[in-house]
Amino acid sequence: MSIVVQHLTKQYGQQLAVNNISFEVANTGITGFLGPNGAGKSTTMKMLTGFLAPDGGTAQVAGFNMATEAIKAKQHIGYLPESNALYTDMYVREYLQFVAKIYKIADRSKRVEQCLDEVGLAPEANKKIGQLSKGYKQRVGLAAALLHQPQVLILDEPTSGLDPNQIVDIRNLIKALGTTRTVLLSTHIMQEVEAICNHVIIISKGTLVANDDLQNLRQAAGTQALKVSFEEVLEPEWLRRLPGVSTVERIDNHNWLLTGSNPAELRRQVMQLAANQALNVASLQNTGGSLEEIFRQLTTSQGLETPA
């Protein structure tokens, strides 16, 4: 496993921010790390990256203990914090050359050009960072995190504050990165998790409340939904107006998750909508309930038992 957390604990005064949590993250793929505001997500990520020392427990990254082998562990970590601090007066290529020099990367120019291509920054390489949109600034942060070719990427709210088009671009980039690396992704956007994550960890009030594949969580929650894929892009209001729909969750521009009291009736209504509006349904399948619904259930009652 690329990340192994055992009984990790952090306390600020009388407040227990992270309460004895344990989990493992596989060598490749994208794991969603979820929780309400103040749940302890950012604190956990800071302990995983060596920015904070835990009060108890251990964190291992790429086989190295962060407490006793921090330098070796950090050599395998790429970290994009929520507040992506950049030198805005530097040019993009200049900044990445600077970061590569700090990492003591051999053949820095070649590696910088590789990263520029990998994150789609080559056309912006000669611009000052301060001139870039927030989406491209996030790409600069990702490029800097990738320069030393880390095995593990830890991303804290990487799409926060981006417009819908930028979100899709960064989401696709992260999805591609997860094919060859371990990615631990913190986000509040449930659709993002649905679209790119293959595993979910949820914490609430510093305590681990879920650690499983999304489909297993849905089965444990006992909720049912209908996943529908259209060839066309449509507005969510079309689906919300269906009489049998309780909730509508956009996975991406073509895929939707609908919940209602009668899944069979939902299927009929979706097919009727498609016929009326000349839409092409690519797929239609029953599945578990929406991640948003499961998240609320877990973080308000903490009553759903899942494997830790």
C-alpha cells in the first residue's frame, strides 16, 4: 500500500481534531477523502505530508514512516494544498525551473518541459503566473507537485473556486494521473467523487466513518437509485421536473444519478422524457443511492457500519 495510517491522532488544546483513525490507500487509483468542514481532513493531509506532527499513531508513505524517515517519505509525495501558494511575478517555465532546482532534479529543462506537456501548460509557459486564470494556476501547482515524479499525490480541494469548464479540465487531468499513481483527493464536490474516484474514505468529527468502494457503501446504506447516461448534454431541470424524482445528481455532462421511491417508475419516466425530447439514452441501470445522501447519513448520525 502507498499510504498506511495507523491510529493517527491530533489534538488542539481540548479539541480532538483527528481521533485514532486507521486506513490504507492502494498503490494506484484515486481515493476520495471526504468529510464536513472541520472534520479533520486538512489536518490529516498535513500529517501525511509532514507539515504537522501527530500526537499519536503513525503515517507511512511509500513504505517510509513520516515521523522517522520524513525526508525519504517526502521524496515520494506530491502535495497540492487548498491554498496553492505561487510566485505570481515569475513566468510559468521559470517557476517550474526554480522548483526543479530545489528538488535537485537532473536534466531540469527536460523534466520541466515534460510536466508542462503533461498538465497542458505548454501554451502558457511564457506567461507570468499572475496573468493566468485560477484553473491554470491549479495546473501550475500540479506541475510543481509532479516534477520529482512522486508515487503519491495528495490533493486538497484541487477544484475549489474553479468555473464548471475548469473543473472538468482539472478533473480529467487528475483522472489521468490516477492511472499510474496513488491519488488521495479531498473535495466537497460529490459529483467529482462519482466521476473519478474508485474508493471513498469519510471522516466526521475526526473519526473514520467509512472506508470502502462506493458501490459497497451504497449497498450498506440500503439506498437505490437509477444511473442514466444520455448521449446529449441536458439541463438538470429536465430531470428534476419528472414527477417520480426525489434527487438529481450530475456525475458529469452526460451521466446522472436519480433517486425516487419507485425505481421502475423512474425508468419509465426517463424513457418517456427521452422520447418526448428526442434524446438518446446510452445506458440505464439500477444502482445504489446518491453519494450525497450516503454522506449526509454518515456524517449526521454516524450510524452506518462499514469496514474500517
